[in-house]
Amino acid sequence: MPPRAPSSASAPAAAASSSRAPAPGPALPVRIVGLESELALGFEPASPGAPHPPQDQLYEALLDALRARRASCDALYYKGGVFLQNGSLVHFEVSRLDDPRTGLLEWATPECLGPTEAAVYARAAERELVFALEDAERSLAARGHEGRLLLLKNNEDRYGNAYGCHESYDVRERFRPWAWVLGLSVHPLLLSALFSAGLLLSLPVLFALAFLGTLALCAQALSSFPGLRRPGETAAQRLQDASAYLLEPGPRPGSGLVAHLALWGLRGGASLFSISARRVLLTGHIEPLLPFLATRPVFAGAGALGADGRYRLTARAARMRTALAAFVYGAWRPLVDVKEYFFRRPFGYLDRSKRLHVLAGDANRSEYVEFLKLATTVAVLDAVEAGALDALANRVHLLGGPAEAMRRVADDPSLRAVVARDAATGIGLTALDVQRLVLEAVWSHFGAQPSVPAELKNALVRWNFVLDRLADDPRTLDGELDWVIKHGLLSAALHEELGARGWELLAAWGPVNQLLEQVAPHVELRGNPGPAAVRGTLRGALGARRFRRARAHVRAEGLDWGAFPPVRRAYLRLKTIDLKYHELSRAGGYYDWLDREGTLARVLDRAAVERACAEAPARTRARLRGEAVLRAAKDGKAKVRVGWDRVVYEVDGREPRQVRLPDPYAHDPEVLAGEEAPPRC
């Protein structure tokens, strides 16, 4: 069992010196880690009522500002975007099928060797974006959009749209004889069947589109004959409109039929693939990892205020549906995503080295949490691959499955809810109990090793320290954990608005406020309107059906309509604080204000963050990608495009030359030595 950390600010350092801790050293390899952060884009016009530029235009303005600051190349990536000189990818993540101009800015760190380096590059991304904001605002003003560009590193907007942070870890598949047999027999047959079914189902659609296209060409040809010009052009235009109507989703009923059918087909195929993938992909990782991932929000959650007035450790938990899936669409998410093995690498399941893509985490502002989240997961993965958590996976039964258990964890800031059961004793386990069991198993694993990487030893000590503090009083971590810091800010503001019963009143009026947020979030109820005025306003805002639900709740709880306006105003103030905590800007959101005051814990070297803005990691293939981008910016003889695993040189009059980078750990610059000083992009 790990030592109990002293209850002081120097606890990590004190516990690190314990004789019972594993000895640090370089013997164990540190795996590659990466982060993808989705950031919300918004705009605050200088003049009230002025039009808002679409989000893709906000993204383009930011991207132009980034490219003016750093060397970059167009990305060989199916979502587009650019790779920067530090090896990072920036692209626009479309969030709505029927509106491709709506979306998020996604920043993916380069391949980093170990959790500390990944946390450094995540912090460097924030810094680069903050410095680019001012130039982006000037660019928007030149296009007629004067105002303030807003960038939020959070996990859910006010309207319930979910996004956040994805984590990637390089893992080594554990050999399972039955998985090996299925991988060579049943799974390939399923892949072949899915491909054949997709081809057969697409033939009628392709034939119909080809038929419409042929008719459009014929109509266009007819328009060249005297007397048939106008009817020919009209027919051609209508046929083109019909094709667009079938292909492109829009507000008209039935539009985008082909796209929607394709999506339903993909969802069905991905569901079948997921069933099979659970038997052949990451078979030794998922089950031992789930107790840790489902309860990790106790220290890794970013905190979120719901429209129902309840404070949760994470908004992400409400979106979790299953442990593993191969297709992500709509609001639901799996804890672990394997879609790349369905779309891009269908036979990648045969590789021993794989990417574990975790969707169960929050986008964090606290660098303490960012490091702890990544480092503890790496430590757990090391123990999993050694088989040290197999017994624990059989012992800890998550109630309702991992997704439901994670929701129970998120809904309980008191950390007392039973979320699992000990199969050996039948005793109920809280999230802290599960985390403590995982930590003890991981600590025992590393204690048996001759040496341990220093950053993982540091993580184990901090992990132990945090669990101790959470068990004693979570408020003592108001300089470390996002959810605790934010809860303190919200509680102080709520006490000013509603007094000591603030959280109780918010929860009591939660169902009414939630209905209002769904259909009329702009309603503020200013002043002190009487009960009749409040009822009238809500009846008009909610509509008859929703108002009946609200009225039934008010009657059942014995509430007074006249008490709702101050609760509504308090909620709106708290929601502003909730979002402002995550803001990236020169002025800074609430997290940055606290950081500048020196009240928050820091674990990352500021000089390393500064270097990471301009330099790629030196010990992964990101170094080669970064060098290719820099060389392209210095020379002008060719065009260079860069991907995660390749660099393509295009010189006028010559065949494009491709340099493949298949090994993410390879970083020898000789790989690029033969290239003829490739130029700008």
C-alpha cells in the first residue's frame, strides 16, 4: 500500500522521499502520449445587434494569425488543417452535418514521449492561441466584423453541445489466444461482409445519381440548340438541384437523404464491427482500465454547472454510453473510441502496437490536473500490460456498467456515492475506494521494478496525495483540481446572490430552469416581478405543454413563483462564471486570473512551454515532421504537405516524392537528409 501523504502543501515532495516508494530511474520505457483539444469559438460584436461571423470564418482568422507566427504546411489529413513547426495539427471540426460552417477549433499535440511532455505541449497550444487572438480580431475587423473573438477550452456549451479533450496512448496488445484465433478467422469475414454489403447497398444510390447527372448533361446539351436554350438550362438546373437535395442535408424535409442513409449504414456497420472489435482489439486493456477511467473524474473532472442547478464533477459523463465503439455520431460517446480501425486501418487490429483513444476525459485548465490525468493513466497502462490489474478488474464490478458508474461519480461532488461493488466481499465501493484500490495495485507493480521513470514516480506520489486530500476535505485542493477551484468560485457568487441555501434553491428550481434553458435561454426575469407576472412570462416562453410540466413541479415541491426570478438571475451569473473559467484570452479567464495571482499549483517548466511553441518533441517522429515544415518555410523550390506518418514533396515537373514515417518513436533526421531543401507550402 502506498504511504499516506502528509496533509501539507509540500506533501508530494515529502511523500516522494519515502523509503517505501519505488526508486526512480530510466529503465522502463515511457510511451507516446498525445492530446486533442476541441475549443469553442464565439464572437462578441463591438456594436450590439451586429451580425456574428460564422465559426469557420473565426477559425480561418485564427489560423491565418497562427500561420503568420509560425511555419506551417497543409496537412495530409482527411479533415484538412495545417501542421505547425512544432509538429502540432490545427483543423476545423465540423459539428453539424447540415451546417458545415458551424464547428470547433481542434488542436492536436504532436507525438510526445511521456505525460510531462504532452502536458507541456498542451499548455504551449493555449499560449499560441492566446497570442494569435489579437491578430485574428484585427483580421476580422478588416472584414467588417469588429469585436472580441472568444475561445473557450471547456467541455459543453450552454445549449448542451458536448466536446472536450481526447487522449491518445501508444499501447502494446497483450496476447490472448482466443483473440488471436478470432482475429484470423471471424473478424476478417465480418470485414469482408461489411465491405460487400456497403458496396451492394451503394450501387442503387450511385446508379440514381449517375442517372440524374446524365440527364443534366443531356439537358445542358439541349440548351445549345436554337429555341431550346431556356428549357434546357431550366431542366439542367432542376436536375442539379435534385442531386444537391439528395446529397446535402438542409432544412427542407427529406434533404440529404443519401447522406443520412450513408450515416445510418455506417452506424449499423460500425455497431457490428464494435461487437467483433471487443473480441480482437485491446482485449487485455479495456476491462482492467475501466474501473480507473470511470472513477478518474474525482480528480480529473473540470466541473460543470447543469441547467438543472446541480454541480457535477464532469459534464462528459452524461454523454458516455458504452465502453468501446467504432462510430461516434450525435451526442453519445464511448469511453474508448476505435473508429480508426473501422475506417482507416481495418486490418490494424493485427498490429501489436496500437493507439488507445480515450474520450472519457475533460479538457482541463489546471496544468496540475493535465499532468496528473496523463501520468496516472500511463502508470495504469504500464501495470495493465504487466497483468497487475487483472485481479482487480475481476474484483471491482461497476454498477450499471462503466458509463452508468461514471455518471454516478459525476453526479456526486460529496464523493460518497456507491459506484461499484467488491465481488470478493460484497461491500459497496465509492469512487475514492476504487481509485485507492487501483493506486495500490499500480504501486505494488512499480514497487517490484528495479527502477521507475521519475515522472511516473512523481505521478504516483501526487495521486496518493490527492486521494488523501479528497477523502479528508476536497476544499483543500482549491489550488490543484479544476472542479474544486470552480466550485469555490461558484459557491462564493451563489452565497452573494441567494445566501447559505443557494445550492438547495438552485436544485429545487432546477427542472423549471432546465425547461427554460431548452427553449428560451435569453429570458432573464429582471427586477422583482410578482408570481402572476412570472407565470405569464414563463407560459409565453415555454409554451403550453412545457409550462404544464413546470407548474406541476412547482405545485409538487410547494414553491412560490415569485421566488424564481432571483434563482434565475443567480443561475445566469453562475453560468457566466462557469464558462469564463475556461476562457483563453490576453485578459484571461478566471483560471488565468487566479494563476497570475499565484494561488494555483504549477508543475510545468515555463521555459519548456516556451520552447514547445516553436520546437517539435526531439524523441519522436514529430521532430522529423517539424523539420520538414521548417525546411519548407526556408526554401522555395517545392511544395510540401505533411501528415502524421508521411511527408510528400511536390516539385514542379517531377513526380511527387513521399517519405514515410511509420514508426512514431523514430526520430533520426537522416530520414529527411536526401530531400532537396523543400520550400514553402
